[in-house]
Amino acid sequence: MPMTSAADGAQWARRRTYAIISHPDAGKTTLTETLLLEAGAIRLAGQVRARGENRRTQSDWMKIERERGISVSASVMTYEYRDLIFNLLDTPGHEDFSEDTYRTLTAADCAIMVLDAAKGVEPRTLKLVEVCRLRDIPIITFINKFDREAMEPFELLDDIQDKLALDVSPMQWPCGSGNRFKGVADFKTHEFVLYKRPDDSDVSRSERVPLDGEAIHKVLTEDELTEVTEGLDMARELLPAFDAKSFQEGHLSPVYFGSALRRFGVHELLDALADHAPGPQPQAAAKGPREVLEPGDKEVAGFVFKVQANMDPNHRDRVAFVRLSSGQFKRGMKLKTEGGKTLSVHNPILFFASDREIADEAFAGDVMGVPNHGVLRVGDTLSESGKWRVSGIPNFAPEMLRRARLKDPLKAKHLKKALESLAEEGVTQLFRLQVGGEFIIGAVGALQIEVMAQRVADEYGIDVVFEASPYDTARWISGSDADLEAFIDRHKTAIAEDIDGDPVFMAKSAWEVNYSQEKFPNITFSATKERS
């Protein structure tokens, strides 16, 4: 679909909704804050490098995030730059929070991939790019930490191409790294952007010097200038030029170099987002009057990609993050779920990290918070008619299964409510065995279990232990009624239901799944399930 420009008067065309993806410790949180600083959305970046109790950032608010210095919940930050409205989805970078990250990517139209210049493509980055591929999300690459010793530029670019099967088009070429880092040459303007360690009090506006002329010899030695010009020439010869169509289709990534911590190269990255990031895209629908929701459609419709409880510890609140897919939302509107529940949205929220403000209106591409008391779950679609259900919001089979054991058996009902509430948020998955009714918690890593235990204790006052489970692997099962009945009858003690009531096979190993598949070829064992 040809993208409407902001000049056409459509407010939705001004929206740019993007996520930042990276392996843990590549510098994603620092880049997030520096982007906000460069856009003029905050005055000081600074506390990323602080120590002790002050070690927190604009985008991290949960207690465990402040203690560990990591991001574990996706937040949304809205800011304005160059007459565009940017919605930045800050995704968890820690490896134990991949499922929340995956689902957040369903709300993004573009992604910035952050790589550590000394390490290149790391395993978690690989998985996140695979999720982007499922939706053909265009990716802009930012190679971070060039103020430290780094791999050679061609080695980094080869690493991206080989591991991600993604064409790359460098928009800049770096001169040195670490103590030798002098800056980057700009392909388009044929200027050299000079790296200087910025003063903490001023917003960086890098000095530019033409590559042709006398001034460049005052900032680069002959060897450095030769290194840069040869690098530029080789890159032009060996790598494809930037092509907007190939980028929009998700096949080619423009590459930028810099240092988020030193605020170098981030302004150029911000301009790249303004120049190249696509506006709101059509959203596929599993049910509705048509197969897709177009951003220019009149009917207001959107989907819940995240639910966050207790963002404000003083008020036990529950906020659904809704990505608007179409229409112009106005405060006070009544919206319906596909299941027929009606919500009067009187206090819709626009986010700035942990700060919020009431939104009088919102457009396709915007992300707004809808306060509710357990009515909305991840995967729900809200629309004026209640006839729509969007597709493409998955559950992933957990990589870790734990059994919930109460220290006080009298609190069984309270535990059920707590576990269901957290499962609806998408924090973890919840399975209940058909025989015995025991709860099994599914997660993608140990830290996720730790966060859940802390939240159950802090928010619900329940002392629970998540201990080793006899099960190793969970798979959703489907087939004809007769085939399912036969399989379930044979494996009664290993059958559970998820929070939607769908049947799940709890296997002791991946081998058992494969063996069962051979014995029951008419049963489908799925590692993903569309949220319903």
C-alpha cells in the first residue's frame, strides 16, 4: 500500500511506531534514552551511568528493573520530532523476557536493531529478527559502542548478512574505534562527522567537515583519511545502495555507527527514522467485515498487545496497551471486544515511560493505555462495532515449566486469582492439569519465574514456591474430536488446559513429543498458538 504523507492531512500518516531490539547489554536502554534526549523529549540523559539507588532510566520503573539495571517490561514513549509523532516501544532486552518482546513487536511498524560493535550479531538478536521476519518489519541497524574497541566494519556487515540473511547498506563509514575513533563519513553528503566526547550538559550536534577540501586535513591524518575513503569506495563497490522499497519490504537494512552512551550518531539515527520508517501499516484480521484493517478506515479499532498491572504502586491499577489500527479515537468513546464486552474509555492514557497524560484523541499508529479491571487481555481486539478480531498475536510454547506450591494451603483461591491475572498480562503462561487440578507455570527463563514470585508476594501477599515440575515441554494439541478424545484418554495425567481452556500436552521431554506424534499422526502438536 502506498504510504500517505503527513502533508495529505491524515493525522495517522504522521505516526511512526517502532521498537528497539537487541541482545542484552548491547546498549538498548541507553540508546532509548539518548533518542529521547536528541528529540528534545527529555532534558537530561544521565542516570543511565549513575550508581546505586539512582541507577534507573526514563523507561524502567519496576522494582526488579531498578535493582538489576535491566528492562523486563515493555513500556511506550511518545514524542514529537520533525512534525511526526513517534511511538517508541521499549522492549525487554533480557534473554528471559523474549515472549513479551515478541508480542510487543506485533505492535511495531519498524525496528531498530542495536548491535555491540565488539560482538556483532548475538543469539537473542537472531531470535528477535526472526520474529520481525514473520511480519516483514523493516529494520534499521545501529552498531553501538564504537568508542570502544570494535570488530572491523566489513566483518560486522558480513556477520549481519551471514547470520541474519539480511542485505545491508551502510549509510556511514567509521574511522577507527576505541581510542582511535574519530567519527564517521556520511555517504550521502560526503562529509565527515567528527566525534568529540560531548559535555554532559549539552545536546550533541556533531561537527561536520567536507571530505574534499583543506578542513579535513585538520581533523584526520593522511592515513586516517585514506582508511575512510578506501572504506567508502569498497563499500560502494561491494554492497548495495540504499533502496527504500527493499527496506520497506524487510529485505535490506541501512546501517549507522556510533556510541549511544557518548551521544554520537544518535541524531543521525533519529533523522533516519524520520526519513525512512514507514507509517501505520494494514493489520490482518482473523474476523471482520474485511480481511485487513486499513489505517485510513473510519471505524476505530485496535488490539491489546500487553497488559501491565500496578504501574502505579499506590493504586492497584491494570492498564491494557492498545495499538490503534484504524480510525480516530476520541475520549469517552464506547468500544467493544469481539466477545461483546463494552468499555466506555473515559481516561485513555498516552505514555511517557512511567509518566502518563490523559489523551483526548488518538489515531491509527498510536499506542494508548486503557485502564480496566481485568476485562481486557492480551490478544483482545477493541472496535466500535465489536465485529473485528485481528490476527498475528501469538503465544509461544514455554521453555521452562514450574509447579506452584503454596506455603499456606488456605490461600488456594487467592493463588488462582493471582496466577490467572499475571497470565492474562502475558507475564507467564498458566496451565492447569485436568487430573488433580495442579497449576503449572510456563516461562521462557528463570528470571521470569523470579519476577512472578516477587509480584505474587508484593501485590497479592501470597507466599508461593515455584519448584521443579515433572514436565519439560508443553504443546498445544488439536485434531478431530474423535482423535483428540483418543489421545487425551491415553494421556490423562499429562493433559492440561491453558487459560483459554484449550488442551495442552505436558511432555516429560521433546523425545516424548516426537514419539507421541508418530503414534498419533492425526494430532497436531503446536509450539505456538494464536491468542484468542
